[in-house]
Amino acid sequence: MAPAPEKAPAADRPVQLFQVSTLYGAATLAAALDAGQFGPATPPAGSC
């Protein structure tokens, strides 16, 4: 078994959270993510 890859600490990896309330919303969000409509997550201002 190969060793697990090293990961950066959580504080160094910004996270984007998306919330949807319907199946239609989930499908729309999935399509937007697949199409690259959201850029990479960026840290909040003043956090660095």
C-alpha cells in the first residue's frame, strides 16, 4: 500500500461552501462547477 500523500494544513487551504435547497438548485450548481464558473477559493481579506 502506498503512503498517503502529504496535505497542507487546513489553515492554508481556503474552502468554498455552497448551499442549495432543492434538487434543481443542486443540478444548477453542479453544472456551474463543471463549467468552471467559480474560480479558485481565495482566503478572506486580512487573513494572511
